[in-house]
Amino acid sequence: MGLTSEWARAWVIESVRVIAENRMELTALDRPIGDGDHGENMNRGFTAVMPKLDDLSDGTPADVFKLVAMTLISTVGGAAGPLYGTAYLKAAGAVAGRDELDGEAIVALYTAARDGIVLRGKAEVGEKTMIDAWTPAVDAATEAHAAGKTELAILLAAAEAAENGAVATEPLIARKGRASYLGERAIGHRDPGAQSSALLLRAAADVADG
Ligand code: ADP
Ligand code: MG
Ligand code: MG
């Protein structure tokens, strides 16, 4: 069974919930190596998505992601707003016109999201950014799909890889964003954007889990 717009909607609703639930933690991560606003930025953006999602009566998964993109671009601000906005916009483009997403489409969705973030922010793996969650997630999804896994297993593999990737940012020196001004003082702190990315990718799997 493929993933429908019901899944896309459920993912967004769960994203709103987990971002709200974790906003203090995300902001706390952003305090030592940033300006202490990542949780609030993300929460403002995702909260603004909810009423618009209610207005979108039907549509494809791409319509849902495009709505998220537009809302995040106009409400999140900072570095994360345009980065996540581009991610959702490119993700929408990758699955445009499809009513159901199979494993291949999920890989295309996540790959396009990651590529959008790279296009916008030019970060490479190991530079202590959200890319350190997204690229392992894309790799794990690609591998799971190649191994013939189910859609749920692909989403779960990506979520786990993103979580491990977020943890793995802790010993890194940042090369992009505000944390890059700190040099070695960024060592020992988890990147907030990698953490929020892991939360969003876990939410995608949780709602497919039923
Ligand atoms: P700001 O730094 O403007 O306050 P946020 O705190 O909302 O924005 O987001 C910070 C996060 O953005 C970082 O933790 C990092 O993951 C991500 N980030 C910053 N610059 C880049 C970049 N060039 N590429 C990818 N991600 C980035
Ligand atoms: Mg910040
Ligand atoms: Mg800021």
C-alpha cells in the first residue's frame, strides 16, 4: 500500500505536535551554539500551517507539502525558514501529481528535500547542520528501498538514521550558520537543526505506523 495525502496530512499534524512539544529543547540546543530561537522559529512556522491545512479540503501529497513550504518560508525566518521551505517545496515537486507514494517516491521525496537544503545552504556532510540528519536519512531510505523493504520500513530506516546523524553532530566543529563563529567551542553541542530534522523524519514514520 502506498502513502496517500492522508499520510501527508497526518505527518504535518504530527510535526506540528512534536515541534511544539520539543520547542524548549530545540531552543536550548540553539542557545550555546546559536541565538536561542530555533524551537520558537519552528513552532511559529508549524503552528501557522494548521489552519491552512484545514482549508485545503483535498489534494495530493504534493499540495500538502507545498502548503507547508509556503507557510514556513513566510513565518519561520532565520536560517531555518528558507532552508526548510526549500526542502518542502522541492519535496512537493518530486512527487507532483501522484496520489500515492510508493517506496521509490519516498526516496525521491527525501532526496529532493535534502538537495533543496543543499541548494539553499551549500552545506556538506560533517559541517554540523541539518544536512547531517538528512543525508544519512536519504542514504538509509535508498538502501532500504533497494533491499525491497516496505514503505513503512523505508520511513523507519530514514528516521533512525536521522536521529543517529543528529547525535553525531555533537563532536563536530560547525562550518555553516551561526555556530560556525564559535570554532572549537561548538564541540560537544548537538546541532538544533539536525535535531528538528530528526523529529520531523520520525514523525513521518510514526504516522505511517498507524
Ligand atoms: P538562525 O540561525 O537564523 O537563528 P535557526 O536557529 O532557526 O536560525 O536555525 C539554525 C539551524 O539552521 C542550524 O542548527 C543548522 O542546522 C541550520 N543551518 C544554518 N545554516 C545552514 C546551512 N548553510 N545549511 C544547512 N543548514 C543550516
Ligand atoms: Mg537560531
Ligand atoms: Mg535567529
